[in-house]
Amino acid sequence: MKAIAVAVCLGTVLFLVATGKAQPSKAASVAVTAAHSLVRTGEDVYVHVTLTNNSKQAVVIEFRSPLCDYTVEVRDSAGNLAPDTDSKSKSDCSHPHPSGADGFVRLKPNESTTGTISVSMFSDLSRTGEYSVQVGWREPKELGGVVVKSNTVKVTVAP
């Protein structure tokens, strides 16, 4: 019985490695910095997001809407997820042009593009405290199409 359990676990690990789900992307990377590490209650929280093409081929990145282009995970100092905003809850990214604000960027190998997004668009940060923010981005299909996660930054919301 033990041998079957070990074989199942080993098979699962090998499957995940083979499909690329257990390894982070090497074709693209995401880095974030806080626009301001301290903000006052009621102010929007912003992060600068840098997407880098680490592959050996040029790629075209389409930007539709921050709510559709990125995932943003915000946790309080206790590790609890911050509540979603109404905008995030009501966002519908199934339409090809949800905001009408399409844009395209072509990145050659080792090139980057940086933009700024409102974390407050995703999560309710109306309570004071320290929050950690991590951004996820789905790389283009030609690079593998996996979700790449950024580093984590700290932001403090003060009265």
C-alpha cells in the first residue's frame, strides 16, 4: 500500500514538472515596486509593474484593462486576504475589449515595459495597517502562457 502511495506521489510530481506547472517561468518575469510605501486612509495605493521578456524571441503583449491583465493578491499583516472591491467583483474579462483601452507592446529579448496599476482597484484598503502586495501576470502563449508572480512589496495605510 505504501509503495502505491509513493508511486502516485512521484507520478504527480513528474506530471507537474513535465507540464511546467511546478516550475516558475524562465521566459518572462514580473517585478513590482510600491509607488509609495506609506499612504493615508482613502488614498489609492499604486504599484509599478515591470514585465520583462527573458526569452530569445520577440513577443507582443496586449493590454486590455488592469483588472483583466493582472491578478493582485493583497494580504494584511495577519496574512488574511483583503476584500475584493466592487469593481473587481463585477469585472467581466470574457469580452474581447472590456475597457476599450487596448494597447500593444512589442518586447524584444531582454526588453522590459513598466506601467502603474491601482491596487485599490482590486482590493479594499480602507482599513489602516500594513499590507503585502503581489502581482500575477499571464505571459503570452508563445512563451508558455503560465501565470508569473512578482515579488511582494509592503505598503502601509495610515490614518
